[in-house]
Amino acid sequence: MPRLIILSDRQKSIVDGVEANFPTAFHGFCMRHLSDSFRKEFNNTILVNLLWEAANALTVIEFEAKILEIEEISQEAAYWIRRIPPRVWATAYFEGTRFGHLTANIVESLNAWILEASGLPIIQMMESIRRQLMTWFNERRETSMQWTSILVPSAERHVSEALERARTYQVLRANEAEFEVLSHEGTNIVDIRNRCCLCRGWQLYGLPCAHAVAALLSCRQNVHRFTESCFTLATYRKAYSQTIHPVPDKTLWKEMSEGSQNERNGAEVIINPPKSLRLAGRPRKKRIRAEDRGRVKRVNLATLKNYRFSEISRASEMLPDRLFHHYQMRYQHV
């Protein structure tokens, strides 16, 4: 059975939870959260772009070249990056197969529409989620029935682009499985038996790279047969084949009465509320990222001249102790 691949932000609780409950899983950090933290520290678009290029690099040599470019611009930025192990964010070092996913955007899009439902009572919240999923499953089933390709559209585009590039490559065959592919990029070795290429694109993305496509075409093989099954239309349709059925109005729900089937079988069903401590004030809806915890909020100090002391006191949590004491002494007689 394949090992799990888990992508998350850098919250310590998630890291500890994955280590405790999924010790064999490959755990990577979301590049969007990482690049946001990097941008807050250095605020340099060139450095951020180089960071993404390093994350997308397929080989260790390409990765180290991008890190050296960052170091030439800012040694502090390079030091900041090297403190984070590349095996948790860089494609070249990641031990599992992420199929090109560097971010947790899928989960973030789920959080976006679930935010409204999360503030509802438990039954209404579950019903809201069920209705949304029921709609999604149906829409995806109907959409996939209109597709006529072997692979899903995104994978078909990837293969088509690889086919275009492969037409200009020269292929030399060594035996029934190994090929040497010459291109303007250089020389790459392709092994169609083990589904690997020296550029590592085939292994990391699960779809044949242009070098692999050129080798497959040279021996008249069907390129689609050498893609991972998760990209096929059949697998996509199977994923959404089950129906999430409608639920009648709660006025029609049957309550368990005394002498019900479960009680006759000696099994008493008791569902207690979760043990939790409700904090004072309105529940927070906007999630605080791990990298923002402990960060001092910036306050425009020039505007404090128009505040009375009582108003300045409310800003105490947003100011460092030294600056707050300074403005407290300065404006306490206003």
C-alpha cells in the first residue's frame, strides 16, 4: 500500500500530530504559506520568485543553483531558507511523490466555502456540508460524462505539450527498455520499464515527460498506457460514482424510542457533546497562521496624538512595552 503524502502549513501541532499518528507518511509544507512568510521577512519579489523556482526544481543541482542566486542577492535570505529542511518543501529533496502539488490550495478552497457553515449549530453545519458535497459529486459526474479522452483534461494537456516538444528530440535505443534522448536541453536517459527519466519529471509528476514521450514514440508504444492510473478518466469517474443521497426534513426524522432495536440487542446509544472550553467573546472565524503567532502588530504611532489616554491603553497589546510606556507618559495629561 502506498505511503500517505500530507501537505500542511508549519503549525507545530500538525507536525506533532502527523509524527504521532502517521509516522510512515511523507509530510511536506505548503509552499504558499512558506513563501508568504518569506515575503514578510524580505519583501523582495525577485527573491520570492527564486524561492518558487528552487521549490519547483526537479534535481538537486538545479535546486542548489537557485539557492546560490538567492545568496548572491541576500545572504540573510539564503540563511533563512537553509534553516528549513529542503526535504519538507523542495521537490528535488521531497521523498514522496506529490504529483506537482506544492501547496494546500485544495484544502484552502474547501475552507473558504465551509467558513459560513462552521458558525452554524452542529446539525445545520453537517447538513450544509452534506448538501454542498452532494452538489459537487453530481456536478463532477455530469461533467466527466462529457469527456471523451483517456485522461482527465489537465493530464491530456500535459501529454499534448510533451508530444509537441518530443517531436524535435533525437532518440537512440540501447535495449528494449533504455533510451538516450538528445535535445537542446542536453542528454537524458529514459527507462520505460521502470518509468523513470534522468530529468526526474516522469517519476515526480506521474506523467511521461517529453524525453519519455520521445522514447515511447520511437518504439511505437501508447503514451497513455504509461501514465499513473489516478490521471485516467475511469479513475475520476469512479471517485465520484457514489451518490450522496438527499435527507428529508428533520420533522420526519424518527427518534429512538424505548424498546428500539438497539436496546433489544443490549447496545445503548448515547451521544454526548464534546468536552471543550468556550472562550469569552465572539468565536474567531479568521484563522491565525502559525508564522503570524507572536508577531507584533504594527500601529501608526502618528495617529496616537489624537487619542486620549484611555484610548491609548486599549492599544497596549499592539505596542512593545517600551513604546507603550513612552506614549503613556507623553499623553496621559491630554
